[in-house]
Amino acid sequence: MLYVIDIDNNLDSLLVTYRQPIHGAYGLIQAFSSATWLYVGLEALNTAGDDVVDIRTIVPTAQRYELYTIFTTGILSVVIAAGMPLGVLQLPSVACTTNFGSMAIFGMSDSASILLAIPSCFATCFGFIFGSTKLLASLAGSNLLSPNFRLLLF
């Protein structure tokens, strides 16, 4: 929260200085694949149907609020990360997009500011694991796979 409040002082709100092309389809695909991890929560919610008591009312409501949250945080993340020094083109080459803001706010080095991003890595692991295991379990329990791909261990 402190990051979002104080980043306003260091943000280049015009975004004119750092605006550069994304270099065609290759750059678009590279940027798109880097951004897809943001939607892991939405996909994990879709596979959570067997854990929810009243699926028809809870899941659509949760998806709606989750889409609002993803949209808002996505727009804010792009505006803040792109407005920091070095600009949009440097985002794929950095280890963490919040490093520039942490360095500007707290006056720390790049290697020290990466330590502030470690808790967010652990927070996203659950979404990846939950969604992946639910998807694999439902695929294994369905008859969509050919019997040639099944491996009987017991």
C-alpha cells in the first residue's frame, strides 16, 4: 500500500519520455506471454466447482468481482510500471517490475529491492498449484484422453 501511495511522486505521468514501439508481432507475443500469469486466479476459480457449495450463485459473483479486481490492478500496474524510469521496453528484462519504484521510494539498490518481491512470488504459487492440480485431476477423471496415454501405476 505504501508503494502505491508514494509512487505518485516518482511517476512520469505523461509517459512521453519512455514511449517506444513494441516491435511488431514478436514484441506483442513476448509481452502477452509475460502478462498471462495475472489471470491464474480466474482460471483457478473456474476449476473450483467441486469445492463450492452453491456453484450457480457463488462462482459467477466471485468471477465478476475477480474480473473487476484483475482489470483495475492490471491497468494500475501497467501505468505505474511504464511510468517509472527506463520505461516499457525495459520491463521484460528486469527481474521484478516493482524494483524501480522501490529504489525510488526507499533509496535502496536493485538487489535489495528484489527482496520486497519475494512474498508476492509465494502468494502466486498457490494459484498455479491449485489451478493446475484441479485441471489435471478433471482431465484424468474424464474420458477425453485416449487409453494409450493412460499410465496405470497400481
